[in-house]
Amino acid sequence: MVRSVIVFFLALSPWALSLYGHYYAQQENLWSVDSPYRALASIAILALGLILSFLLYIRLTRIRT
């Protein structure tokens, strides 16, 4: 039980890091509201984090079985 919770939170770490990176870029004014392709960059950052989390989860669960 504890191992599965650890694997789950470890697999979520790339997604959490991408969310933090998105938040950091907004707070440090690395881009403004009228920046070109801001929406596309946001989608790419969050999608990359989700894909990496998914792949890491698959990798960690295959090791266990």
C-alpha cells in the first residue's frame, strides 16, 4: 500500500514541476498577457508534464510486476 502511494506521487512529480514552471514564469513576468504564442506555450508545458508523468508511471509500475 505504501509503495503504491510513493510510486503514484513520484509519477506525479513531472506534472507538478511543469505546473510550478508555468506559475514561476507568470510570477516573474517572463511573459506578459499579450506575448505571442503564450497559450500555445502553456499547453505545451502542461502537456509535456502530463506525458512525462504518464511515461514515468508506466515505467515504475512495470518494475514492480
